[in-house]
Amino acid sequence: MRILVIEDNESVCEMIGMFFLKEGIEGEFVHNGLDGYSRYKDGGWDLLIVDWMLPGMDGVTLCRKIRQEKSEIPIIMLTAKDSESDQVLGLEMGADDYVTKPFSPLALMARIKAVARRYQKAGEAGAEPRHIISTKHFWINKDTREVLLDGTAITNLTPKEFDLLSCLASSPRQVFTRDQLLERVWGYQFYGDERTVDVHIKRLRKKVGTAAQPFFHTVWGVGYKFDESVEAHED
């Protein structure tokens, strides 16, 4: 695996580099956003790790530019910003996941492996048969990643929002814990940041739900469920 790390903190880069060496990962480290974007354009990368605050070009802008080019390369964002609004912004710009500083290198490696496995599986020709999810309101094609809501195409979902929607909609009224959703959608076990799921649920409610029909319901003390029959929701 070849990973491009765009991070201006050399101590963080050294720490990540040690774990890359242990895991047999080929890593390259760039300390400036503009240089990182230029290096990304050279191609050949399996995954990007991008810091939020960078000289030259910040990580959010870099991520947005990459997604505007229709690139689906997996991106993990490193950030010292832990407010929900900041996390939402990073995810909205196309990051697949985020890790809040200070972070455990082991947790970062688990997320790297999970993201890489998911993209590798999606990219294998014929890895999965064509799969359609059809509910009262939704039509979802997991192969082409198309979503129709009452016949209208929904085109503003991030990759993770699509995956979360597909996971929940494929099992209507089944209650999932945050741990289960992290494992099924993100591919890693719970590491103490359940807000990853909460942020994505809120974004889905805003993008495809209404006050009367949010589709994604909180089950207090447990987690979330997808239910099209419920006309009100507890927040």
C-alpha cells in the first residue's frame, strides 16, 4: 500500500512513519498543502492522510478539490478541531473518515486498514453481484451508488453517507448500535468516538428527511434504526 501523508507536524509524521514501517506500508510525507496536492496529482496512491491545518492550502480545500475532480481515492483527515460543525465540514468536503488529535497510532492504523479493505473490495471486478435496495420511498443501487427518493435522484451524499443509508435501509426497523454501524460502515471496531455515527445520521436527516419523516430514528440508550412508517422522531 502506498499512502501520501500531507501533514506539517514533523513529530506526527515521524510517529506515523514508524507504524508504516512496522506494517509494511510505503509512505511519503509532504508538509505543505499545495505541494501535497501536486504530489497527489502524480498518481499511484492508495490512500491519503490529510491534516486540516496546512500551510499553502488547508486540508478541507485540498479534499474538496480532489472530490471535484471525481476522484474516489480514500481520504482520512487529521484534525485538532473536535467540534461537531468542524467534523461535518470535513466530511461534507469528501473525507471518508477523520481522526482527532491527539490520536492513538493503533486506532489510526485500524482505520487505514478498514478504509483500504472497503475500497479494495468495491474496486474488484465482479466482487459483488448487483444489489438493489428498494423500500417505500427509496431505490438504492449499491453497485452504481445511485439513490432515488420518491423517484428523485439524490446526488449530494458523501461516500460514507451513502454507505450508512444503504446499511440502515437494507434492514428496516432493525436497531443498530453505534458500535455495529462503525463496524459495518467504517469497518473498524469502536475506539471511543461514537460521534462519527451521530454526525452522519444528522447529515442524512437534513439531506433526505423532513421534520415529519426523518427516516432515521434514535432509539435512546441503544442506537439508530431506519423506519419509514414512523411519522415523528425523537431528537
